[in-house]
Amino acid sequence: MAIKLIALDLDGTLLTSDKTITVRTKDILARAMARGVTVTIATGRMLCSALHFARLLGSRAPVVCCNGAYVGTGAEAPLFARYFDPAFVGEFLTFCYARDWYVNWYSGAEIYAPTYREDYFTAYRTTANFRVHAAGEDYLRYVDEVPQFVLRDLDQGIAHHARTVAEAFGDAVCGQQNTGTSVDITPPGTSKAVGVRALADALGLTMDEVMVAGDADNDVEMLSMGAFSVVPANGLPVAKEHASYVTASNDENGIAAAVEKFVL
């Protein structure tokens, strides 16, 4: 069947290494949308960043963000959302604060952290109006509607943090997209696949009408969910194992090439 929904990861997939979208990619995706194809973002990033890049493409579709824990536009009730219980958020933040870990978390459309450290958010430098709220010691005020935490450590790496969280919280959390210096923590049962499926269901689409694209470990469930899956040449081997098609790299218009070949 014809592709009617395209869900694109951001970092390493849609975005080039300098965190931008090429003119060619914008043009190809605009042609797809002109044909009635819904184009959206499926990312581990927060809502405002996902929406920023969706709007750059000219898409008004709901976005899949926070590794699938939130699907929506922020303007109305989400199509799908999975939040941590506020009491658990307080417990988890207290656990991190007690260890002097750098943790940021999303509450609604906002991002919070103990303090703002620019070196931890360089990937967001091309996101308009990006702002981190410094919660300081008042962090327990910001525990509602939290779909994701992110632990960061550029100096020592994140392996110790990930192990400690797994030992302390077990299956109450799900660790995703461990980059070596950061790890995303979402509610159990959360993945981009869950989010994309929720959007496809809302649009009345089956998986053979969906194209997904991603490059990393947090994309694997989405890539293997039964949709037509695209992985750029720069993708991790574990992602390529689940690809219907391996395209050119994110710096070589790989997404544009795949969409032109299989959608247009």
C-alpha cells in the first residue's frame, strides 16, 4: 500500500551533524505532504524541539516526543501520554539530587534542571526559544505531567548512573538512548513504536502505510514494528539490522533519497 505517514527521528537521521535540515530534504518532504502524506517527528527530545523541526518542515501534525511517552501538538489534549506518578517523580529527583547528579526533566511543555549548563544542551542550539528552567532546591514544585528524565555526565560518563538507577528502581523505569554521556529515563512500556502506533491509529492507518526512520538504539522498536523502516548509513549496526532500507547518511540527504525513492 502507499505510504501515508512518515515518522522521522531527529538527531542522526533527519538532522545533519550541525543539527539542521537540508534544503533538499525540506523540498522532498514538502512534495510528500503536497501529495497528502502526513510527515511528523519521532524523537527522544522534548515537545518544543520536536515541534520546532516539524514546523520548519511545514508540518502541523502531532509529534512523537520523549521516546514515545507523548504524542500531540501541545495546543490541545495529547493523542497519547504516559507520565510518571508525581510521587515517583519526587522520589526519583530526590535520589538524583542526593547523589549530585545532573538530571533534567520535562513537565508539560517545559524543561527543568538543577541549574542550566550550556555544555549539556548543545544539541538544542538550533531549536528556537529553547530554555531550561533552573529548579534549584525547589524541584518538588515541578513533578506533574513528567514523561521523561535525562541523566547527563560529560566528565565521567553515564554507565554508573544507569546501573545505579536500574538497581534502585528496577522495572519502574525504562532506560533508553544511552549515548555514553546521557541516558533517557521513561515510564515502563514506553517507546517510539508505541507513540507512532498511537498516531497511526488516530489517522486510521495500518503499519504498511507507515514509513519510519531512525539511527540509534532507541529507534529499534519503531524500526521493527512492521512499518517500512529506513536507517541512514551512519546508523548503529543494531538499527541497521531492522532496516527495510539503508539510505545515505544524515549528512548526505539520506532521508530525502529514501522518501523520493519509496514515497514520491
